[in-house]
Amino acid sequence: MPPRDIALALGVVLVWGLNFVAIKWGVDEIPPYMLTALRYIGCALPAVFFIRRPKVGWMTLILYGLTVGVVQFGLLFTAIKLGMPAGLASLVMQMQVFFTMALAILALGDRPSPVQFGGAAIALIGLGTIGAEHVGGAVLVPLLLTLVAAFFWAISNIITKRAGKIDMLAFVVWGALVPPLPMLALSFIFEGPQAFTGLLSLSPQAIFSVLFIAYGSTLMGYGAWAVLLGRHPASIIAPFSLLVPVVGFAAAFVFLGEGVTMLEIAGSVLIFVGLVLNVFGPRLLARRKLA
């Protein structure tokens, strides 16, 4: 990967790590289905009026919008509302890396190298090290909801990859047209009319949360992520998100007062080592063979 793309991937990691704090702030005042709807309304408007629809079928756009918007974030926001800690959520969501690598092998024919498998194994140990501090105390239902959300993130990665060489920012913006109506309907059914009337009395913190989630995490983050998936194999790009829990735990500690332990620090180091092996290992081995 060129340095430009590595920097772009790390920028996405930073935004997505901070996003879990914004989600926690948001669901404190806004019901999760309504917050999901607002996220994608903000992502689609006004950008959809200035960006042409990507050269991809409507079914692909609909599938992307349903997997990443309705299912992934509907479940994730609900899990955090039900008590999933923001830092732990940022960790569990990274199971999508392994779901993505498996789905890429099955659906796209990707063949990660042995060193990439080794890097993924080390990173998985890091994830397990961090998770050991928290899973025992986590509520089962929010934990399971977060795992399912991670699986649907992986599915959306494969849909994005299969979309091919298209305008990925347009793909994200036009895909954002899909979630609002289903989520508004679900909000009315399960969260009641108060989910709508409550929008009239939001605090500045909640408004900031919606703006950050919509324009920072979704428009910028997923737009850049989609661009990276369009340039490189999914098995190379997906492991960058392993750094999201490092940022997520740090941000949760600073802004939400969630603690950071030595095991979490040790796990973060293992994640970084695994990521370095996954990204740079094949290139280093190729150079060694040529030497």
C-alpha cells in the first residue's frame, strides 16, 4: 500500500474510534432507531443533490444500505443503548475483520498469505486479551447484538468490493438513501411518537453527536473506507480496523470515564503487531526473496 492510502486508513481509524463516544452521547438522548435514521439522513442530504448516482445497480445500493445501515448500525446503537460499553463495543465490532477475511475467501477468491494469517492470529490474541477484561461482565444480549452487527459490516464490505471500480463516495451517499425510511418506521413502531417529539429538545451534545456520526463517521469514514476497498484486496484493508478499539478505549477513557487496564494496553500492542505483519509482511517477504 502506498503511504497515502495508509494515512487515509489511519484517519478512518481515528474517526471510527471517536465515533463510539459520539454514539454513547447520542443514545443517551435519542432512541437508537431514530439515531440511525438521523445518521443516514445527514449522510444523504444535501450531498445526494450534488453527487451523481454511481454506476451500479439499484439492488447493490439497496443491499449495501440495508446491511450497513439498517442492520449493522440499528443493532449497534441498540446494543450501546442497552448497556454495551463504548470501548468494548469498539473491540467486538472488529470481529468484522475475521468475518470479512473468511467471506472474501469464499465469495471473492482472496488468498491471504501465511504471514497475513499469522498477523491475524496475533491480532486475534490481542483482541482476546482486551476482551478478557470485559466480556465476563458484559450483558449477554448487547454483546450478541454487537457480534451480529459486526457480521453484517463484513457482508457490506464484500458488497462494496463486488461493486468494483466506481465512485465510492457516491456509492456511500446514495446507499444512505436506503436506511432512513425503514428506521423511521421501526422507530415509530418500537420507540413511539416521543422519539420524534423529543428531537425538539436535544442538547448541544446530542446535536454534535448526530453531526459527527453522520458527516464524520459515515460520509467521510465510510466514503474513504469504500475507496480503499476499491483499490486493495479486502484482506489487506479490513485489518486496519483492528486499531479502532485502541482509539475507542482511549476515547472512552478520556470522554466517558471508562477505565483502561494493563491488559488492554498489552492487547493493543498485539493488535498493532498483527496489523503491521498483515500490511507489511508480504512486501517484506517478497523483498527478501528478491535479495
